[in-house]
Amino acid sequence: MEFSAEAKASILVDALPYIQNFYGETIVIKYGGNAMINDDLKNKVMHDLVLMKYVGIRPIIVHGGGPDITSFLEKVGKTSTFVNGLRVTDRETAQIAEMVLVGKINSEIVSRLNSLNLKAVGLSGKDANLIVASKKYAAVKNADNTITNTDIGFVGEVKNINTALLYDLLDQNYVPVISPIGIGEDGNSYNINADYVAAEIAGAMSAKKMLLLTDIEGIYRDYNDKSTFISTLSKKEAEAMIADGSINGGMIPKVEACLRSLEKGAGKTSIIDGRQAHSLILELFTSQGIGTEVVHSN
């Protein structure tokens, strides 16, 4: 569809209040899902990020890489097991995850952004102690509703974010691209769910907004009934839906990440469909937005 010059001008004018709202603000984007696999979507996400930067937004990118990690593990004969959406990670799996996240995925994102004249810098959480981590246990609910803390290996949770490093990079006009690998005070490397890393960074940096790119439209009260789509979800509702199982599996870390980022100081959070072309721009610069926004209260 070809738009007239007047229509194009109208689109830009309509976006102006949103550009003004986000100008000079930090926005944390968790980049994951099919938007990291489909080459056309990759390009569109990169162009969205360039546009965001050139209208005055200070983006920070935290990327996942689950499918690539799973694929590489399969090549070496290792089967992936998940507990509450978190990968059970022995030492070999942790080493493979770090290799894939830092050596392959991070460098590709940085290269793509640099090719578009954006000054991107790739970081592991181990760089300058960007992410100090501790061992994470998975809380598993038993049949009698008691909770067992299950050891899932070299999986971490964030203890501290080196915000000074990120502020320095943003102030020098760089775009940080972060792999979710943390360094423990015990010297071990820990694989951390990228949603949780994005949440901690968004909170620590008092980000205006955190965006999680996923492979679904958002949150449903009943995933099998598309009429139950939720555009805005309160903290209380989200906690209840996790407790009753309406939110389960891989969506648990995403919703928990939204709640954590709000608790730690982020302004707003949204879970959006990264399969939709230019999803970042649609969420930030249009009145209707997309996906599910998780907020303190309705």
C-alpha cells in the first residue's frame, strides 16, 4: 500500500506526542523469540532500534537465545530440561550457553546495528562486573501445595547491576547489547533468564519502559479463547493468575520479570508480539499499542 505525502505527514504528526514522551528516556528491550530467528524480522527490529535512537531514546538491549542454545546442545547430544520455564544447566551446558550467547548471538546483533551506523557495544554480564549473580533455585509446587526449592545447576539470579557502566555508555551515545551471563562471587559463571536480567536492568536504571518481545500476542485469561486477551494486567491479577496456573511455563518468567521491574523502579512494562513487523514502533509510537501492559494497579 502506497501512502500519499499528506498521509505520511499525518502519521509522523500523530507520533509526535509519543516521541516527546520518550525523548531522552531509557527503554530496556528484551530481544527474543522468533524476532531473533526470522531474518526479515531481525532487520525490522534493527531498524526500529535505529529509529528509536535517532528520535532521542536511550535503548538498552538484553537478548536471549534459547532456541540457538537448545539446537547446539542437541548437536552435542544433550537434552534440555526445564523447570518453571528455566533451563536445568550443568557445567557443560553453562559453557555452551555462554559460547552461544556471547560468541554468536551478541556479536551478530552488534554487527547488524553497527552496519546501520548505530554505535552498539556488546557486553557479557561478566564485563566490568556488569551483572553480579548468585545461584537460583526453582520453586516447585508439590501436590500438597508445599514448595520445594529445586537445584537447577548453574542458573543465576541478579544480585547487582553495574549501572555506572551503562550510564557511561549511554552518555557517550552507545547502545549496550547485553548477554544474560552473570558472574558469581564464587567465581562461577551463571546463565540467567534474559527476562529477569532485563527486569533488573530496567529497575536499576529507572527505565521509562521495559518491552519483552515474545512469540505470542500477549496474555490471555484462557489461552484457548482469543476473546479473553488482556490489554492491561495489574500486579494483583498477575500474581493470582500465576498462582492458579492461568499463567504457566515460559510465561511465568516474563510476567515475573514485569512485576520485578515495576517493583525495582521501572515506569511501565509490556509483553509484545515480536512476530509482528515493527512491533517496537507500534508499541511506543501509536495510540493503541500492542500486547499486554503489566502495571502496578488498574
